[in-house]
Amino acid sequence: MSDPMPSAERKQELYARALRSTTRELEARIEELAVLRDLGALFERSADLERLISYALTLVFRLSKAQNASVLLLSEAEGELVLAVAGSRTDRAPAYYGFRGYPRAMFTVGEGVAGWCAAAGEPALLDRAAEDPRFAPRPQGVAVGSLACFPLVVQGRCVGVLNLSHPDAGGLDLHNAKAWAILASHLGVAVSHALLFDRVREANRRLEVQVRERTRRLEQLNRELSRARRELEAQNEVLHDRVEERTRELQAALEELQVQNLRLEEANRVKDEFLNNINHELKTPLNAIIGYAGLLLQELGPRLDDEHRTDLQLIESNGKHLQSILENIFCLKDIEAGSLEPERQVVDLNELVSSAVRSVRPRAAEKGLDLGFEPMDVPPVMADPTLLLRILYNLLDNAVKFSDRGVIRVRTRTAQLDPENPQAEPVPGTATITAAVVEVADQGRGIRAEDMERVFQKFHQAEPPTRKTEAGSGLGLTIAKNLVELHGGRIWVRSRPGAGSTFSFFLPLEP
């Protein structure tokens, strides 16, 4: 039977060994907690991502048997995990690649063990990595026998993955995984803060660039405005001098115009007095000549031979022509003074046209012209018969004056037309009116294209390029246009040189 004393000593030795082992484990845990505490404090104080994750890898090698470690950051836009920092236990310092990561992507989310951790948000501890179906080795990567991956999760969102590896299967001390998980938790918060800080810093950098650019542009604009202000002040001085000079010139011109206006008023008064005298001195004897010629034709008509009868008819016709010229002058005077108002009454248009044709026919016959009237059924119009006769006399006189041969035809008709463009066919949908239309067509010399716009102007006479027109006042067409417009109508002309002219006007029919 053995001595009991050695058995007691043996137990004491075993207790001492267990105590020393437990003490070493507690010291190791205390060191781990101290490291984690210091790490947490560093993570809270610093936003320097390179410093944070590089220090985190240093701690990984202190707290584990890992030979290699890395941190992958998640790029949410591309859905990829990029390598931000990597190192081995033998490196002096880990290789840092930053937010943009290593030039090539490491894993997509869901690919490999790291991709699985990012997608699932859970750690993966592989004592024998090659046997796990999630493991996806890289052709040029480090040898991996055992592997531990921890997602860096902040408020339920994965921002990256912490990787620890050993080239031998079972080489990692996976029983310390809880400490590594705590490290990963602190690292996730720090990375999130650092990423946020980087975004803020990048935003500040862009803002500073924009502010500098805006400041530069504002300074440039300020210089340009200063230069423009100086130029404007100089131009203002020049303009002020010019305005003063122009004002003096305008004042002098105004005084001259006032003098000229007084002279014109005096000349207008003299003109009116002269016209009134002309009216008195010419109209009375002219009426007498016309009256005597008519009386002789009436009393002595049967006893006169053809020659004398023709002479008396010419005297009467030419007297009426001169009378028409005088009436045109005084009519234009009243039109320009604004004192002419049509005395409208119901007028038989065909009867009035027929009367005008009869009056002008002797003058037409004197030139060998065939003047005829082709009436159509036209309703009565509301017009001033005296002014309407003046329109017809002037158009017929113009046709006779500028015709050397052929016929002159006067036509009347009723038409539906566009009052703003009566010479054209009405466009569907355009407002039209019913009007009485009178046309005076001749086969005379015609009107050149360059004279068509001016033919109704006062004192303008269109003439062929190779010959002068017959004498005239140049007022007939002007008066005709004004009198037609006084009745609410329009007048127009169609013509070609050598092919004659057709003057037309319309008068609105009462509804």
C-alpha cells in the first residue's frame, strides 16, 4: 500500500497547474478586453479609415493565430466587395487600398464565403475551408486552410467583411471567435462613421471647389461690371453731350418748322382763296358754254349738218370734261379737309352707270373707241348718286384717255367676296359679304408692274416707257379710291402693258 502523502502532494500540484492555467486564461481575456476597450475608444475618436482598419488588422494578429487578414468594403452601387486593406503576420504594415479598393473586385455579394457573410449578415467559421461548398479560392491568393469571416453590420446594414485565415486546416483558434466578433462589431461602427465622414469630407471638398469657382466667377463678374460701369459712364457723358447738341438742333428745327407752318397756313389760305376765285371765274362761263352748246343742239339739231352737229357735241363734251376737272379739284379739297360726307339714298346702279356711259361716249367716239355697257341684274345700292357719278366719270375718263384703239366695256354684277381681298377668290371659312361690283375694262396701253402700287396716288400718272400720257390732273383715280372707300367699298386694278387695264370696285349691298 502506497504512502498517502505523495497523493496529497500530487493533488496540490494539479491544483496549482489548474490555477496557473486559469490565471493565464484570465490574463489573456483581460488583455483581450483591454485591447478591445482601447480599440473601441480609438474607433470612437478617429474617422481615419486607413488608421482604423490597419490597427484592426494588427489587433487581429495579437488576438488570434491568424497568418493573414483583410477587410473588404461593400460597394452598394456595384454590389461588390472590394479589398480595402490586407496583410500578413510577417508584414511590417498592412497594404491599404482605400475606399475604392484593390484595382479588381474581390467578390460579388453572395459569392464565396465573404460574399455569403455580406448577404446573410452572419459570421462563417471554417476549420477546414476547402471542404465548405461556399469556399471559392482565388488563383493568385494566399493559401487558406482554415477561415473565419465576420460581417461588419451597422443598424442591420452590412458595410463590409473582416477575414482571418491560416494556411493550415485547423490552424485558427476558433474558440476565440467571440472576441473577433466583438472586434468586427466595433470595426463595423468605425467603418460606417469613417465612410460617412469621407462622404461629408468629399461633399465639403466639392463645395469648396464650387465656392472657389463661384468666388472666382463673382470676382471676374465684378471686374467686368466695374469695367462696364466705367465704359457706361464714359458713354453716358458722350450721350449727354450729344443729347444736348441734338436738343439744340431740334429746338432750332422746331422754330424753323413753326415758321414754315405759318407760311404753309398762309399758302393754304391763299390757295383756298385762289380756288374759290377759280371756281367763280371759270365755273360760270363754263356752265354757260355747256348750256349754249346743249341748247343749240336741241333747237337747231334738225337743221344742222353733220359737221356742225359734231362740233357742238365736242364743245359740250369737252366743256363737261373741263367741268369734271374743276369738280375733281374741289372734291379732293373737301376729301382732304374731311368735310365730305356721302348723302346716301337708294340708287339704281345700272341706271347711273348708263347715264355716265352716255355722257362720256362722245369723247370716246372722237378717238374711235367703242364704249359699251353690259349690265346684269344688280339690286339697288345705298350711295350718294353725285359722288358715285364722280367715281364712274373718273374711271371712264381714265379709260378713254389711255386707250388708242379697241373697245371699252363697263359691266355690273353681284358677287360674294372677301372685303379685305376682293380681287381673289374667297377662301373657304373666310368671312364674305354680298356686294355690287362695277368693272371698267379697256384695251389701252396698260400699266407697268412698277406703277401698279402707285397708280392710286395723288398726281401720279402711269405711262408706257416709250411715250408720254395725255394731259390730265392726275387726280381722277385718287378721288375714285377715296370716294369708294367713303362708301365702305374697295377699288383695285388688273393690268398688263399693251394688253389694257380693268379697274373694279365694289359697294356693299344692304342686308
